[in-house]
Amino acid sequence: MYSTRGFYRLKTQVKAILILFLCCQASACGLSNRKAANSTALKSPSNWEISKGKNTSTSPWQAKMSGAAAVDPPKQQAAAEGAGSSKAAVSVSSNPLLSPEPIVERDIPPEPTFERDIVRSASSRTTSRADSVGANRMSKAFASASSDSDKIQTKASSSTPSTPVSEKVYRGKPISLDFQDADIRSVLRIIGEVSNHNMVIDPDVKGRVTVTLQNPVPWDQALDIILKTNQLAMRMEGNIIRIETQRTFQQEEDAAVKAIQAKQMAEQAQKNSRPLKTEIISVNYAQASKLKEQISPMLTDPKGLQEPSSIIVDERTNSLIIKDLPENLAKIKEVLAKLDRETPQVMIETRIVETNKSYLKELGIRWGGGYGRQTNYRFPRTIDISGIRGGTYAVNLPNKGDVFGGVGLNLGHINNLIQLNIELESMESQGKGRIISNPRIATLDNEKAEIKSGSQIPYPSVDKEGNPSTNFVDAVIRLGVTPHITPNDYITLEIEADKSEPNWAQTVNGVPAITTRTATTKLIVKDGDTTVIGGLYQRTQQQNEQRVPWFANIPGLGWLFRSQGAVEKYDELLIFITPRIVKKNS
């Protein structure tokens, strides 16, 4: 039993010795490899080297830390305190020979003293715990602490950033960032080096920032996000990016606006200090008083002027006396020249005709206004008119006043004035009607012309004191026409027609009532065409006596040979209106 136990104890001791020997060999081999890697890294003239990948389509720049597995502990601690627990998501390798991408080495300008001390310390000493993971972590911490010389893996761009705006288009090359509680000034300087722009940071910009951008984004977008998150703003001045607080940015903007306003006010004050100029402008066609209302708002503001600007109307000469600055006076004269233009004129020729119903029917047939017949005279539309037996007439507009028989206002167009004159002359020769008047009047465009034809009826009256007097009342045909010329040589007519006549069947103290019939319409007539207004009827009652000669005079029996009766006569007034545009050469 003893021998068996001793055998097993000896066997266990031998195994332990073999395991200890193998561990020592492995430790010695690992230490030899790390020394070889450190000696290779220390051959580089600088602790940092920049490599550009040749095998990638985006050609990202990579910032690598070559070795530097050990640094001076005090200075390493100071660097870590400067950047907090910051980590930059960069492509870092503990040995550049292990990098999967080709490396192109270049010299880096001398760094600040603090970084050079760390480089020298890293070149002179090593640590036993430096492995690939430790080198990566140390490289990230060193990258965060190197505020002025760190080169980070980025798809850099030279595009110019601008003030953040909504829906902004970012054109910088993509970068990935991973900072945890890092000094914002260090982060901004790193982005400045990535973008190849000089970065000037306002002293008021302070604080710490945590940014994690695992997926690459344009560097200008990353900068925009950091600024928005920390209420900062930037402005571009050439190749320099200025970073400042939003308050400082707003103060500078306000100061710039005030400076511009002050400059403008100074220039305006210098202009206003000049003496005013006075001119008398004659108005040829328009009314000076109306032009004054349109020109007054154009006068220079009197504030700051040596004397106020003004505009005065001379009614006698129809002129404007304007006092203003020379340049503003020139603008006013230019506007006046466009407003003071000759107004077109319209010659309005009217024919007031009285005819009986039978002839009116014959004339309507020849015009084509009734029974469907078409001739050179034309009516554009026809509708039925209530109160008239048979036939159709031109457009009917109801009268405002009482019209005998319920007849309204009839309108039509005639485009053959020569044949119209022949028809009216034939009417007079046959005794079927007569031309009461043929007035002509010229008026300006958009100005009302008024024509009256008739008489005044006198009637006696008594005033308040009992004195007798004679008054007159109009029994006339009044026609008001307002023309408006259109660009295509048509004329828009606003027509007001009314007829006043005494009604002796209704009297008060011997004074007859006045019957008035009125119509208002608006229509378009071609230059030189004629429009006709009808529907103004006049009824006349007459007492007729028929008797047999000699027998009607027999006393007592004469009534057998006499007869009396009332005869009513209906006449209609037709108003023919022919507008013509007055040409300059006519």
C-alpha cells in the first residue's frame, strides 16, 4: 500500500514540474516577441504615422499609433485627465507590420512639448502588460489627449461648412467618432484637422461631450450635430472655422446689422443734407388736383431734411409745384409723364324717333328682330316680351317705372347706318313717324354725356305768403351715356334713359302729375355700330265726333245723326345710339 501511494505521489510531482517548465518557456517566448515589436516601432522618427489605404474605394485616411506600448505613467495620467475617458474610433494597431492595408509613411511636423515628452518616454521604456488590446486602448487615449496633432481615420473633405440650417446638404467625407465625456475643445480641434480647416474656438466654448457615431457620417454633419447639441454656432471666414456660443454669434449678428443700419442712416443723412429742388410741371390732359393725390405718397420723408418736401396745385394753370430732392424729383416726373396722357374721346350720335305700332312692326321685320327674318340689320338675341301681342323683340329690360301695357326696354344692334337713314327718311315721307331730334355730343373716355330733348310745362302755384307764382316741370326725354373704350376698338356703354310727361288725367289743384319711365342698362357696341332702345310707349286719347251734314243740325233730331267716341293712339319712342371713337387724325 505504501509503495503504491508513493508511486502516485511521485507521478503527480513530475507532472507539476513539466507544466511549470512549459509555462516558463511560453512566457520567455512571449517576452521575446514583444521586445522585437517594440524595437521595430521605435525605429520610426515619430510616434505617429499616417497611412492611406490603397485597396479601398473610399481611400480613408487612418491615424495609427506605432507601438508606444509604454508611456511615462505620470504623463499618461495627465493625458488621460485632459481627455477624460475619451475614445476615438480610429484604426489603431499595436504593430504597423500587422496592418492589413499598405502603409505609406510621412513625416509629421514637430508636436507640442507635452506630446514630444510622451514620445520619448514611449521610445525608451516598455511594460510587461503591453499586448494588442492594451496598445489599442493606450492609442485611443493618446489620440484624445493630442489636441493639436492627432490624425484620425476619416474620409476627409475640403468642403466648406456653413451655419446649420434645416435640410442642409452635407458633402464632407465620412468619419466615425466615439468620445465619452471628452473635452469639447479637443473634439473640435480634432475635427478641424480632419477637415483640413483651421479651427478658432471662442474662449467661452467650454464643456464636455459624449458622441458615438459608429456608422460613418460626413465630418461637417458630425460637427453640425456637436454644435447643435451644445448650443454652439460657427461661421466660415475663408479657410477658418470660428466656433462660438450662440449668444456670441447673435451679438455679432446684431452688431453687424446695426453697423449696416448706421451706415445707411449716415448715407441718407448726407443725401438729405443737400438742398431741395423746385420745379413747376404743367399738366396737359389730367386734372392736377387728382394727380396730386397719386403723387403725394412718393415725396421724400421730411425727417432729416433741411426743409420738408411739398407739392402744391395751381388750379389756374393746372400745374403742380413740386419741391423735393433731385433724384426723387426725377422719379416723380417720370410717373407724371405716364399718367398725364391724352384721354380718348367718343362721339355719340343719337336719333330720337316717334313712330306708330304698325310701322314699328314692319321695321322690326326688316331688321330681323321678329318673325325670324334676317337682313343686313341684326339683333343678337330675342326673347318674348309680356304685354305685347305676337312676335319677339330684342333683349327686354324691365322698366323701373310704370309702363303702359307692361312693355319693357328693348335693345338691338344695327350695323348698316346708311340703310337705317334711308328707312327713317321713308318713314317720315309716308307719315308713319317723325324724327324728334338728332343730337350729337362728344365726351371723354369714362366720362358721362347727357342729352335732353323735350319741354318744360308751366303751372301756377302759391308760396307760403300767398303770393301767386309760376313753376316749371320738365317733360323731356333724357339720355345719359358713359362710354368706355376697350383695346379691341369696342365701346362699353352705360345707358340711362328716361321719359317724363304730364298726365292730365291726374291733377292736383290744376297741376298735372308727371309720369316718368326709366331704364338703365350696360352693353358693348363695336366702333361705328348702332344700338337701338325701344319700349318707351306713349298713349294718346282723343274724343272724336261723327255727324251727317245738315241733318245733324236739325233741332231735337240732330242727335240721331251724330255719334261720339274715344280714340286711343299708341306711339313708341325709339332711341338710336351710334358711338364712334375719335381718331387723332380725324
